Amino acid sequence: MSDLKPLLNVDNLRVRFPSRDGFTEAVRGVSFTVGREKLGIVGESGSGKSMTGRAILRLVPPPGEVTADRIEFDGTDLRTASERRMRGIRGRGISMVMQDPKFSLNPVMTVGHQIAEAYQVHTKASRSDARRRTLEMLEAVRIRDPERVFGLYPHEVSGGMGQRIMIAMMLIPDPALLIADEPTSALDVTVQMQVLAIMDELCGGRGMGLIFISHDLNLVASFCDRILIMYAGRVVETCRADELRSAKHPYTRGLLDSLPRLDETRAELPVLTRDPAWATAGDPKGGAT
Amino acid sequence: MIEVEDLNVIFGHGGGAIHAVRDVTFRVGAGESFGLVGESGSGKSTVLRAISGLNPDWTGIISVDGEAQRQRRDKAFHKRCQMVFQDPYGSLHPRHTVDRILEEPVAIHGMGDADKRIDRVLREVGLGPQFRFRFPHQLSGGQRQRVAIARALILEPRVLLLDEPTSALDVSVQAEILNLLKRLRSELALTYILVSHNLSVVAFMCDRLAVMNRGRVVEEMDAVTLRRGEASQDYTRQLLRASLGYDRAAADSFRDFA
């Protein structure tokens, strides 16, 4: 965290999809800023956390509609930037790691070429230069034999390695901000920790900002600096990660309590009772959608 | 209740053969809840599938309820021993109603009285009769998993084999399903084998557990020892440490165990 002005400013972000009876609102008035820090966005499925990440990069698929009072990245208004300008920002300015490497890597291109392409698109680097940088990057994400992995196709690598390859691809243009949407939830715990260590190092070393989207409260609490807790398309609570244990909102408390612990002695887990007021609290229209 | 001795599972032949399970031995007493823990590829699900009869390529001894099992199982076995799968979105027929999903096992086993049984089992899993004529797509993930549990329970089995029953669910829904499974076990005197990668879930659900890595059982321990974090093997200690959340120093110290 720094006193410099934030990398990204988001004000009153809304995402809605037309449905049979009017609109379904996936994100309802979310505001936050990200500096050179690790910001966690936590929520259950359907809370709007992934849509928030996608909306920033204008990746919400039609017929979804995005509105906001402000989405500003490094002086650029992302709401009105041209597609051409957006292509420059995606990757170089803000890049995004998706959840599943199986669906995010090109299956008919070797992983080395995919990573090198990501580099060449954003820099005017020569092919041999791109290859060298790619090998360096593969090594940075702790792939033991980068030369061999360079020539492999996505189906030839394990899930954990695929995820590290994705991270290498997203980091090679040296983005100022990385949005990682459940980047490690498909991985085994020990591999997960190693992948997080790589991202941690890059945040510290390059001063990169990170938006870490996850459903795993404990993981986010131990990894991030700050946390937004989302419920039904809005942010119900913001806190410092090390203060999550003393969170106040009943939803956050309920989520924390419903997690079994390693030293579990409770005979029964408390079940979350959802209060309809959580979804409408703070809504200027009093919950009318 | 369940005895597994020198279980070996090999997929494929010759040079491409994969030895997925190596000399696995454990016992589960009647009414006990036993956990199988490990990372992906450790062979934990393969052990479960061999016990359930879904995987015929095994050697060794599997005995359930005092009866040594052969590769093929008879109908009576499946009535005693039922399985609940990980993905509630994939394990229910998308074009069958809950009623039809639950009616089928009753018909197969000629148990009769389907109407009453379905009604009762839906209540047991906490779904009212109003869910009976819905299709899976009209249910939430947690409700689907309840239907999958109901489908297993309707045969009045003695053993439930649970393969990551909550890992596809949100944490608040996970709590509901874990509570349900725990209550059902004590009410119906069931024996559980629970496969999970989540040590906390196993600490909540099980009395004893075996930790697996690369096809072998690394360590068997009781839940009290797990809760205290007193593992005797390095592999288990590493797994425990990784489960506690992100810790830079810990992540750097992780290594591969052959």
C-alpha cells in the first residue's frame, strides 16, 4: 500500500443482464480503489465478484450491460476508451488470470509460443528476444525445465503447471495491475501456496497491484492486504485482511463460522441464515430493482 | 465393516501402465466414519471406486460386511453400499424429475412402496415434498446434493461412500450438507468412507483417517491427533501446514514427496 494515487478507481459499478422479467443485476453499485497492494474480493457464487473483475476490462459478454460513474485506470477512462485503446491496456496495463487453464489456453499452440506471442503483441521484441524472455518467465514461475515445457501443448501439462503457465503469460507484458479470478482454486493446497508465493513476490518486487478474486476466506485473509466482501452484487464489508477475524457484518461472520476448522471440535456447524436486508442495505432506491 | 488389504489398482498395460494404488490396507468398523485424504492423483478416489465396484481393475482383498468381494458385485451389495459423488450438477439425470430419480433404485431392487419411501427420504434430507416433481435444473447446488444423498439413502444402505461431497459447494451450503451427513450417520447408524482433499472437513466428519500420496497410505491417524496437528510423517506435516493458509516461508519450504 502506498500514498501514491491509486491505480484503479471504480465508482458505482453496475452490471445487469436482461431477463424474462426486466433485468437481473449481477453487480449493484460497487465502488473501490486499488493501489500497489493485494486486494481480495471474496464472496459466494453469484455474489458478482467475477463480473466485477470482467467489467473492469470490458469483458462482460453481451447482452450484459455495464454502467459506472467512474472506471479510471492510470488516467484513462475505461468506460469510453476505444477498443483499440482497450487492447493496449489489456495485457500491458491490466491483465487477467482466469480460473481454469484448460479453457484459457489455446489447445493447438505450444505454451511457449502462446507466452511469446503475449510478449510480442505488447513490445516490438524480436522472436529470439521473446523466446528468451519466455524462458525466463517460465523459470520465474518455478517451472523446472523451461526448455522442455516451452515446446509442450496445453494438454501435455498438469493443472498446476497450466496455471503457472497462465500466470507467466499474464505477467510477461509486465502489467501494472493483475486481476486474478480464482487463480488457484483448481490446484492442490501445496501447489496453491507455491503459486501464491510467485504472485506475492511479483507484487512486492515490481510494485504490481493485484485484485485477487476468491471464495476462500482463509486464503484471502492470509494472502491479501485488504478485503472486500461481496454479497448479492454489492460490497457488504471492507476490512484489512488481518482484521477479518473481527469482521462485523453478519454475513461475513456467518461465512467465517460455517467453515470447518482443522482443530474442529464443534458437533455441528452453524448454518448461515440470510437476511434479505443484506441485499438491499444502503440501496438508494430501498431495494427496488 | 469394511476391510481393505493389499489393494493394488493398475490402469493400462505394459510400459504405459499406471500404478494408481499401491498396497493399501485399512479397516473401517461398523458405524465408524473414516477419511481418505490426499492431493489430486494420490489414489484416494480410486480406492473408493474399487470398494464401490465401479472400478474392476483391482487386486487384493476387499471385504464389506464380512463378505469378501469379487470384481463384479451383485445387487445385494449395491443395496448395502451406496455412493455420493462430488459434482451434484453431473450426477443427476437432467431430464428426470426428483421423483423419477428416487423411484428408479426402488424399482431396481423391487422394494415396493415407492411413494412412501420417496416421501420419507426427502424429509430425511431436509427437502419437503414440494421438491418431488422438480427437475435438477430447478434446484440449487446444495438441494441437488441433498437429492443425491436421498437417492443413496432410499435403499437403506449400511455404508455410504462419499467422494468429495461438498467440494463443489459454497461454504455456507457445505456447512448444511456436512451437518446433514453427520446427523444421518448417527440416526441411521451408517458407516462412512469420506474422500476429501480438505483436512478441515475430515477433522469435522471423521473419527479416523488415512493420508495418501502417490498411491500409498503415508499415515493413518485418528481425528484427535489431526486436530492437534501431530502428524508423524513429513508429507502429512506439509499438508497440514499448507492447509493453514498462505505463509511465504512455508510455501518456499515445500518439496515433492516420492
